[in-house]
Amino acid sequence: MTRYGFIGTGSMGSMLVRKFTGNAIIVPADISASSKTGVPARALTDKTGITAVPSNTAVAAGAGVLFICVKPAILKDVLEEIRPVLGKEILIVPIAGGVTFADLKEWAGPDHRFVRVIPSVARSMSPGSPWWLGAGALCHKTKPLSSRSSMQSGPQ
């Protein structure tokens, strides 16, 4: 069973969690989340049934797929904070724009897999159609990344 972690549960992180759970793509029991103050993560727990945890490192340590939903200005600090607990097989999914794969490898370590997702708040009223970046290619998919998806990196 894949465990999913969400660091940052503001507007974008909470939208992703609500869509994944609301569309039965990920069961709430498989999701843990953290937020800077803890308040948004706990509120999301009440709405979706996910688990709120008190720290980013606790989320990262237990995740097989880790969504990092923070502003680009703090992404480096978050990745450096969680770097010591990242498992070798983890898939890291930052949603921040303006960050290169080279930056991600420098901040989190070169041994991890990365996929960048650009969710659309405008699509939050219906099942999302995110853009995702893998292996440096921009692709459009209609299904979000999950264990039930057949997404692959590279052009389709």
C-alpha cells in the first residue's frame, strides 16, 4: 500500500487532497498532512478523514509519494528540512513553479524521483486535469497521479 504525504495544506494542497479523496482516487487512511501552523491540516482532517501530523518530517518519513504544496520561496527550506528522512524509493511531487529538476535534486538529494504537477484552481469545481512534468517534458493528463493511474514520464 502506498502512503501519500502532503506538506502544505493551503488552497492548493487542500484542493488536491479533497479531489483525491472525494473522487476515491486515494483513501483518506492513506494520507497524512502537515501545515505550518497545523490549523489547515487539522481542518482538512475534519473534512476528509486524513491524518494531520505535527511536522513535515513526520509526513515525509512515512510517504511513498510526497506532495509538497508550498510557495516556491520556501520550497528549498522544506526540502532541506525533510532530506534526512526521505526514503530512497519516494516520489516527490512539488507543485511550485519556477524550480528546476536540478534545484530539486540539489535540495532533496540526487537519489530521488521527481514529478512536478501544476494543478489548476480554476478546475477545482470538477475533477482536475493537472499538468505534470517528468524527465524534463511537459505533458497533459486527465488523471491525477495515483496508484490507480497509468501515468508515465515523458511525452505521450
